[in-house]
Amino acid sequence: MKILVAVKRVIDYNVQIRVKEDGSGVHTDNVKMSTNPPDDNAVEEAVKLKESGKVKEVVAITIGEEKAQETVRKALAVGADRGIHVKADSYIEPLGVAKILKKVVEKEKPDMVFLGKQAIDDDCNQTGQMLAAMLNWPQGTFSSKVNLKDKVIEIVREIDEGLETIEINLPAVVTCDLRLNEPRYASLPNIMKAKKKPMEQMVAKDLGVDLTNRIQQLKVEEPPKRKGGIKVSSVAELVSKLKNEAKVI
Ligand code: AMP
């Protein structure tokens, strides 16, 4: 069995995001970039399935600028076998990413595609679902537990009401939640070894799919600043303030 894992390069989740003065986006120059967190869980789960002997090959793919290759190298350093970098110089929306992934799926013929449940930069939560629809494959989204059987995969999904367990036929698209596992760290020797693992390069616009973005970003702005809180000395004062100042009771 083969798993294709999609990894996206995003601003590191610890970075304090700074909005550009002209409202055209956020600052990315000299900003630490990392793999989108749930994508690390997707890689970890694929590698664990390989280690269990149920999966033969794990292929990591990223779509983005030259430096996006770092996310693939990181996946290779924790156990993926080979990488694919689809070069794109500007942002591609989930629809375009899904179209590119579909093209690669047709070529690679994996049994499963693993993705993160959501990218922390655009917060779209769309790519996996769109890819499944385009491929006409079953999808298991927000997976917090997976159990790969013979030709099916059992998935525990995090939904509003709690946990839902489903079983879907392969080939399938699986999107991964942060609770799925604890991603491992890459050791220095493995980082060195990853440099020698194969990385195929493609150019997004040569893949013959329409990558025109459908969404126009009008403006990016900081959320309104929160006012500082106050301390009250008694319950009576609190009730009085809620009644007379905040007027909420
Ligand atoms: P989104 O639909 O943008 O929230 O992204 C969901 C998931 O799709 C991510 O967690 C990634 O696994 C995958 N994905 C989205 N964009 C890219 C990209 N440019 N390269 C690789 N994977 C991506």
C-alpha cells in the first residue's frame, strides 16, 4: 500500500502575526515558517503505518515556492520515503491545490491520501474534502484515530457531538486532527539521510489544470484591541456594574 501525504509550509504557530501596514496581507519576510501542525500528524500516522508493515511507501508532497521543499525534507527526515515538490510562486487556493493533488494521485496511484484537517494560515478546511469529491473517493475527516484493515480503514472522527466511528473503503482521503498522535522529532542523522532521499520536482502551471484563484482578498486587518478588565471588590458591585454599566442583566 502507498500513502501520499500533503504537507503545507505556513507561518510557525508560535509567531506573533503582524499585519502589513497597507492591509494587503501579513508579514512573511524573516518570519519563521514550519509545517502546518496537523500535517505533521498526517506524516506521523503514515510513517507509523509503514513501520507496522501495513504500508510499503510514504510519499510527501508540497505545493509552494522553492523553500516549501523544507516541509518535504522534514517529512523525509521522520520517515517518508520520497518527496514531490510542485512549484508555485504565488498562493493557490484549496480548489487549485486539490486539482494539483488529483493530478498527482492519478500518476502515483496511492491507496490513501493523508492531509491535515486545516491549514492554520488560510483556515479553509477544504482541500481534503474537495480532493475526495474530485476523485470520487470516500473521505474520513478530522480523524483522531485510524485503524487500517485489509481494504477498509476505520476512523474515529471528532465531531460537535463527540466521537464518531466510521469505516470507509480504500482508496480514500483522510484528514488528520492534532489528537491523532504525537509527531516525532527528526534526529540529526535522519535529517542528514533525508537530504539523499529522492525529491521529484514539477511546476504547477505545467500540470494542465485551471489554477485561477476564485477568492479576492479585499483587506487584512488586526482584530480590535481588547479593553483591559477591572477588579470588583464585592458581588454586589459586580451585579451593579453588570446592571447599570454593561446593561447585560
Ligand atoms: P486547507 O483546506 O487550506 O485548510 O488545508 C487543509 C490541508 O490541505 C492542509 O493541512 C494540507 O495537508 C493540505 N494543503 C493545503 N494547501 C497545501 C499546499 N500548498 N501544499 C501541500 N498541502 C496543502
